[in-house]
Amino acid sequence: MQDILEQMARAVAAPMVYAAAWKARTGRKVIGLLPMHFPAELAHAAGALPVLLQDDPEPVTVGQANVFNFYCGLNRSLVDQVMRGAFDGLDAILFGDHCVQLLGTADVIRAEKPDLPILFNQLCTTLDASWARRETLGTFTQLWTELEELTGAAIPEKTARASIRAYNRNRTQMRRLYAMRRRGEIALSARDMQTIIKSSMIMEKAEHVALMDRLLDAVPRRAPDAGDLPIYLSGHMCHAPKPELLDMIEQCGARVVNDDLFTGWRFIHADMNEQSAPVEAMADWYLDKNRKLPCPTRTMKGLDWEQFLLGEMKASGAQGLVILMVKFCEPHMFFYPEIKEACDAADVPHLLIETEHEEMPMEAFKTRVETFVEIAKRRATEAA
């Protein structure tokens, strides 16, 4: 199994190197996608390699003068990578509008890379509005046309259907791992699980599907340590928590049994309907996935993120909730008071950790996590 994870980890560590090698081998285009709602299936159907752009571990240096300090780490890192030339191998970038900070990042990239096509598509945010489906169909139809113009070739409907099938299969593979972890059949670390999900955002889909087939056969069937506290990990809706933070949480005696991270369950939880016309399948995927996992950048009547979290914790057997809030993430900041209030009312142990792109006080975090684990274990024992 380790060789498979190492191959995935190499793509995660150097996504643009992977993309450049793929481009040199195939002669086709590489399209960068920004989180979190655009269907990579359509870029894949256009013959391109969709690569979801993430922050990198480098400190923000040359980009510092081009971005506000109160932007989140993802946006500051993206701007820094642009200024360092890290994205020079891209043939286009697909942008959305799920936060104001990302709009500012798009403006910086336009100014710095005027010859790089920016395909900007505004998706509706009120998902249960009477006009939402019509507008979403129009948005994805426009994106379809723009990608055809970018690549200089039509996207046949049968090709789009094949891409949808490939992505559905890949998500199903990763959901199988999640189910095995929830049932206590395997003991994959949070770091390894993140590597698996992040590599699927980068690698050519057929290659990742083949690796997942091997991984599902090779992953050791062994139960995790029974003494660890099962927890639910929530937050980080656009990019990945630092692996060393995930390691530290588990080293403190916690065991992640489920999550709603973007580089986790949030990315793989919803499939597209393979029987519908592709553009309709994409629109319905976008409009319906919020019912399965609420996103604080979208609205839908009667759907509360805090109640979803409590229900998922109960279903997965988690005995504590650890919330990873990206510093300056306004959508998460707005929702956190409601999550805290719901957890307090339900007597659910929860811990908030504010994360940053640069240095984080890991020793201080460790003390807080150790204390949280002990308190949550004691509550679980008293409730038994």
C-alpha cells in the first residue's frame, strides 16, 4: 500500500510538475480550477487535465505586496504562487465567486497574467429559488461553450457522459474507504486520507482510478486503537489543513472517523446522474449537493449546518467535534456561533482551532487538543 500512497503524495507535493509532465506527454491543455463548486468533469471532457489549485507550503513572500493581509491563507498563497510563476504552465483558470476574497485574487491574476484566459462563471447562491435551476443550466452551458472555444474542438455529449462516469467511479472508490474507516475496518491516518483525496484533484482520472483499485485491495484490514477518541473534523472548506496539524491531533489520542473538509468528504460526497443530459446532470449536482452537505457560502431554507454536524457525529459514532477554522474565512466565521450554540445545547464536546498559512503555535494547539481529548473521554465514560 505504501508505494501507492507515495505515488499519490508526489503529485500532491508538486502538482504543477505532475501537470507539466502530463502536458508534455499528451500535448493537451491544463486548466486550473478554483474551489469549490465547478465540475471538473466538463474540463476533463474537453480533453484537458483539470487541476484544482491549492495553497502550497511556501511562506508568502513576493506576493505580499499584491494581496491584503486580511485575506485567508489560500488566497494569499495563490497570489504568491502566481507572482513566483508557479502557474505559468496553465492554459486557463476557472474561477467562481464563493467569497469576496477570491474575487480580489482573480483581479490580481488578471493583472499579472493578462494573456491567461480566466473563465469566470457566477453561480447562484440561493439554491432553492424558483430561478436557480434555470440560471445554473445557463451558467454551465456558457462554460461548455467557453471550454470548446478554448480548446478549439467541440465537446461531444457522449464524451461528457464518459467523464461523468469516470468521476462518479472515482468518488465511489474514495467513499468506500470512508465507509471502511467509519466501521473501524481500517486505520488510515488523517494525513493519508487527505493525500488520497488531494491526489484525485490533481491526477489524470484514469490513473487515479487505477491506483484506487489497487489501494482498496491493499489497504490493511485492521481495527484502529480502541483507546483513541473518535472525533468528527469540520471546516477548511476550500483547502487542506496542514498535514502536521492532522498528525498532532491523532498523536493526542484522537481518531478521525468522519469529516466535512473540502479535501475530504465534502469533495466526494455527491455524484452526477449518469442518465440525465450532461449539462442537466451538472446543474442538478450543484443544486442538490448542498442538501447532503451544507455549505455556508450557499443558502437553502430549512437547512442548517449545525444540525447536519450533530447528525453526522451521531451516525459516525464521534464523541467530539474539532472545528478547523481558517483565519479570515468570513463564511465560516459567520456560522461558528450557531455551531457552538448547538453543540453546547446538545452537550457535545467541541474544540475550535484557528489555522493559518504561516506558522501556527503547534505546542499550544497540542495542549488544547490533549485537554479536549481527556474531557471528551470523561464525558463519554460518564454517559455510558
